Amino acid sequence: MFLINPISGIGKKGDIPDLIKTHIGSEHNTEIQYTERVGHGKEITASRHQEFDAIIAIGGDGTVNEVASQLIKTNCALGVIPAGSGNGLARHLKIPLTAKSALERIASFKPEQYDTGTVNGDFFVGTCGFGFDGYIAYLFDHYHKRGFISYAKLIAREYMNFEPIEFEVSVDGELSTHKALVCAVGNSSQFGNGFTISPDSNMQDGVMELILIDKFPLIDTPAIGTRFFTQTIHNSKYFHRLQFKQEARISVKNYPEGYYHLDGEPRSGMTDFTVNCFARNLLIL
């Protein structure tokens, strides 16, 4: 099944059905469905996954999250044709960003097992975050225009006035306190558009990275920005990393709004989080 989110990202998807016919051979039985609202992809996948060998999410990381969440511990594989604003998971997995090339990869049908996670029981496959990134995800969701430029404008506008947050973190029973701009967990390496928050993350190693980034002086912004986009942020003095195989607990002490995100999809109103890692429980093409 090819599950298309018609409103994700900034590109048009009208040519995708014809590309599917061209690049997926007639020996495969295919079906195309369109999502109509938030959560619809999850509903369709939950009710239909037993009928298919794979369900292909055509949209952004939010669409991928919906589909993937219903394929845990099943024999139905997740496929991705990137069509969102950031496409963080696809970029991490080196899935081609053009529909034609992504379809050629899907047609080869080589599923492998990948790790996933949950935050307070809610699913994520790539990244989640509880600091400035969660706040920006909230603003971006309500912004009038999609795309990387809009995302960058929001960061530039909000950075100076955003106060560092105090995080109490427990990993493998060891408790520590950090005052940081960003507190994120990486199963995959990036938020999207090449913005790499956790360069060493590997979705098949049964380990997740808890990343803390200090607020840095404005004068250091060009250098830090370069590190994010050259996969070298882990070499910065503002970068701190903890690793865990099963569970991490995060408590936010001075951020009552509680903005956070799962695979870029914003949520709010919580300040205590339990993040769990589950090894190799999702098939991805």
C-alpha cells in the first residue's frame, strides 16, 4: 500500500501515482490511499497492515511516525518516499529524496530491522526533544509557511529570548542536572534538512543518545550552525551526550509550558518524561 499525505511539505504529489505504476512492476499488487486528517495514516495502517508486505509512507516525518507506530513487531515493512519539510528519517537512512529513486529502492524490497522508542508510551522512530527544539516545533506547526527557510527564521527570531532550561536526567540509575538549551534523544541522527543533532546515532545498535546542548553566545552561531550541518556538533564544547539501552528519565524544572516533540510533531503540557528504547522491532525497506 502507498499511503499519501497530500498536504505534507511544500512539493506537489500529483505525479506519484503514475511513478508508482512505472517503477513498481505489475508482479506486485499495489493500492494507493490518501490521508484526510491527522491520525488517519495511523488508522489506515492499524486496520490494513495484515493485508500487505509493506506500507509506504509518502509525506514527512509525522506521516512516517503514524505509519511506523502501527507496524511494530509485525511482518509488514515500512517504506518511505520523502515528501515533507525536513525528511529527517529519510535523510538519516539515506533514502533518495526524489520519488523516482525512492521507488526504485522500494522495488528492490530489502527490509531490515530497526530500533524505535517511546516517550511516556507514545511512539517515535527518529528523534524527540524537550527543550528549544520542542518550542520551535510548536511554533513551526502554527506558522503560515512550511520549508527550511521558515524553520530557520523561527530559530533566529526566538533564540536570544529563550532561557536555558534546567533538566534533571536519570540514565541507568545515575542522576544528573543540566542547564541546557536543547535536551533531545536521538535514535536517528537529525531533525531534518541535514540539521544533525546526534552524529553517532545508529538505528540498529539498540542504543539511544540523550543529547544536551548548552546555550551558546550569539557570536558563536555561525560556527555552531556549521557544525550542525557538517555532522560535527559532537566536537563542540557545548555538546554533551549520555547513552542508554533501555530507559532514560527526564524532568523539566523551569519550563511549565512543557513543549516537546516526537519526530518533529509538537506536543505540550508535560514536564516529566520516560524515554524507552526498543531494539530492532520495526522492519524498514
